Amino acid sequence: MCPMIFREMRETDVPQVAAIEQVTFSRPWKQEDFLDSLKLDSTLNVVAVSEEDDQVLGYCLCYQSFEEGNIVNVAVSEEARRKGIARKMLQYSMEQGQKRGMETFFLEVRISNEPAIRLYEGLGFERAGRRKNFYSAPVEDAWIMICG
Ligand code: COA
């Protein structure tokens, strides 16, 4: 795999981030949603980029509320999956979050999303509850997963 780095998302990354989002999710965030997120002090917006050409390979957004980090968006571009990018990107994001005072992390995940559930379990997240009909398009329950 080509060398990559993790860093804070910049405005110039947003078109690439939104393009990955568009082909990944049924209710994708728009470019403006990501730009709004960049303006909030309480949000950690991380991208994984190729060191060679700064191409965005994946992204992770985490919202802070006091000592809690809520991981709200994680994706890796389809061509770059199964290379350990999401695992390393989440580890990096959680380390950065801890430096900002986050002690526990939680997230919601579709109960059918086995790849993501395995990813989170591998990082130490555990199922802590279930939210009925949390998702639309298609309607589905979410596992609430917590780490820390
Ligand atoms: N099937 C089963 N397990 C999988 C998997 C798959 N397709 N993809 C990842 N995993 C699990 C494995 O345990 C893997 O460890 P291993 O490779 O040692 O077996 C671990 O996750 C880490 O995998 P990694 O290569 O870091 O994941 P990735 O970079 O491919 O990204 C997702 C994983 C879930 C972020 C990616 O598939 C994706 O973007 N999916 C669509 C968006 C999404 O579902 N986001 C999460 C919303 S809550």
C-alpha cells in the first residue's frame, strides 16, 4: 500500500470527502455539512490521505461533548478498503480526541453492517444498546457501541 498520513480535514479536502460520502451512504452528507463541521471547535475532523498526492482515502468525524466523543461519520473509499486504513484512522482520531479530553467514545452502526461492527469490536468497542428504527433508507435498527 502507498504511504499515507492522517491529519485534520481541510476545506480543500471537502470535495473529495463528499464524493466518497456520495457513493457510500444512502443519505449522504453534502459538502456544506462537512464545511459546517469544520467550523465547529467541538468537532474532530480527520482524513487519511496518500502521502504521494494528498488524495483522500478515508475520513472520520467525531463530535465532543465534555468527556464524550461521538463518532458520527466513518468511511474509506471503496478502492482503498481492507488495507487497515479505517482501523489506523480511528486509532489516530481517538488518540487526538483523548488529547482534547475525550475519555469515552460512542457511535451508532446499522445492525447489518458486519464490516463496521467487526472494525469497532477490534478497537475495543462493545454493544451497549439498540436504537429502534434509527436509520432510514432503508429503515433499520442501530447498535450503540461504546469504548472506554
Ligand atoms: N468484512 C469483514 N470484516 C471487515 C470488513 C469486511 N468487508 N472490512 C473491515 N472489516 C473488519 C475486520 O475485522 C478488519 O480487520 P482485518 O482486516 O484484520 O480482518 C477490520 O475491520 C479493520 O479493517 P480496515 O481495513 O481498517 O477497514 P477499511 O479501511 O476497509 O474500512 C469501513 C472499513 C467499514 C470503514 C469501510 O468498509 C467503509 O467505508 N464502509 C462503508 C461505510 C461504513 O459502513 N461506515 C461505517 C458506518 S457506522
